[in-house]
Amino acid sequence: MRVNRVNQVYISTKGSMPQNFGAHKNSPAKTAGKILLGASAVLAAGAAGYTAGVRYYEKQSYKMTVSLFNNKILPEFKNCCKLLKLKTAKNMEFDAMDINPENSSKYLIYCNGMYTSMDIANQKIYRILLRSHNGIVGFNYPGHPASKSEFSKENAIESLKTVHSYLLQKGIKPENIGIIAHSMGCAVASEFAAKNKVKFAVLMCPFNKATDTIKNFVSKSEALPKFVKTVVKLVPSNLQPIKYRFNNEKYLKQIDFPVLIMASKDDETIPVYLTRKLQNKLSNKTNIEYREFERGGHNIDKNKLQGSLDFIKKCFGE
């Protein structure tokens, strides 16, 4: 074996390491090895803790903690509401309701966020949106109360696609369909709308992408050790071990129809800086409007509802 000595560094032309390479107790090779081993151990422990934290987040995020939908409807909807059992192309069944008191040929599809369903609270939102004189369809994602199957990003988008197909089969034209979404529902809406035709979308309290939302959640968690939080902060988004990679930033860039984004400065669930990051990435999109309110939190409050009604009127031309 021929070995060339260049500045005290051995280079093997056969690819094997000389026996005396790194033999000195303080050699750079041994020092580097120790550093790498230590760093690997810390990263492995951090990654394990981080993965556990993320899995906990996912489990809690898709576990409903509010009242279950049990076919209760507001009294004023009894004569104009049709309760539906819809099935996706993959034969997943979920619940929906079609409310159209004025027999309108235009419809809104409402995509709710986490921890909610077609319960009375959301029906009160529907009631206000009906002031736009359009019909509205609300639905439960597969895996949510009264809907079978497991929740996943794909299943949520499939359910929205099924609702959209339901309206098309009723004879509603794509240009007469708008989407209203809140929180996680915004990500379901944006990915669907990037691939399917609708008139417009209203997104209330959206995040930029789920990976950044996870980082925010983990950083605030009191159940995770400090070093795990540090690892989470340093892990690139594309390496985060999460299953549901919702990404408003990616899909809104592909949309050309009118979109209204609304956020509140005091939102503690989806901090406004995440919505601002989204807006900054979309600053060259002239079809997207952004409104930010001082108050309102993560709620669908009167400012967001009035903003929605104004935008619906603007887009539908009524």
C-alpha cells in the first residue's frame, strides 16, 4: 500500500486507513469521534422525545373534546336542513348537513377546525353565514364524532371533495361554490382548492404550515424537557416526523381565484406571526387579501364573520 504524507495527514490511495492514523491520544480524529458520538446521543434522545411530543400533539389534536354531534339541529333549521350520510371514493362514511332556506343556486362549504363538528356552536356560525342568501353545507371529517374511519389529512380532503361532488350532482356550478374555513380547516380547503374549481375561499386563522405549528406547540408545552424543545427548534421542517403535513403556503401559491385571509393579533392557538409568515410568502399574489384584527383570538368573532359576508357578496356579486 502506498501512503503519501502531506502536511502530516495520511492519505491512503487504496481507501484503507493506515494503522497509525489517529493513534495519538489527542488526535483530531479521536476528538472528532467523541464529539460525534456525544452529539449523536443527544440528537437521538432529543429526536425520540420530539417524536413522542409530536405523536402526543397529533393524538390530542384529532381527539374531539367538545360536545359530540348527535343529530341535534337549531329549531330554525328543521324545515330547511337535510341531514346527509356521504361516502368518499374510498367508501368512508361521514355526516353532513345541507341548509338552504332560500333555495339558492349558490352554496358555501364550511370546513371547521380542530375540536369542532356540526354541533350547535357551528350551526350558529352557519346561521350568520346564511345572511349571504346562499345555501351552506357543513360536514364532519372522517374520524370525527358520528363519522367512522380514521382522521388523516387525505381523508379530510377526500371528505371535502365528496361534499363538492355532492353539490355538483345537485346541479350547482363550480363558479357558484365558495369555501369558508377556520384554523385546520383552512389547510384542508387550500389543498383541495388548488386542485379543484371553486369561486373563492375565506380562511380564518390559518397557519403557514403544520410543521411550524408543531414547533410552536412543542415550544409552549410544559410536559416536554428543555433539551427536546431545543432540538425541535433546530430540526428543519422537512425532517420533522409528522404524518399530517398540512401546508397552506404551498397550495395557496397555486390558487388564482379570490382568497381572503383573516387573523387576530391576540390569537394564542395559531399565533399571528404564523399567519403573517404565510402572508409574506404570498405577498406577490394579487388575488389574496389579508386582514388583521386587534381582537378576536382564535374565535370566529363578529369581525371575521362580517369580513366573510362582505367578501362573499363581493365574489358572488350580490
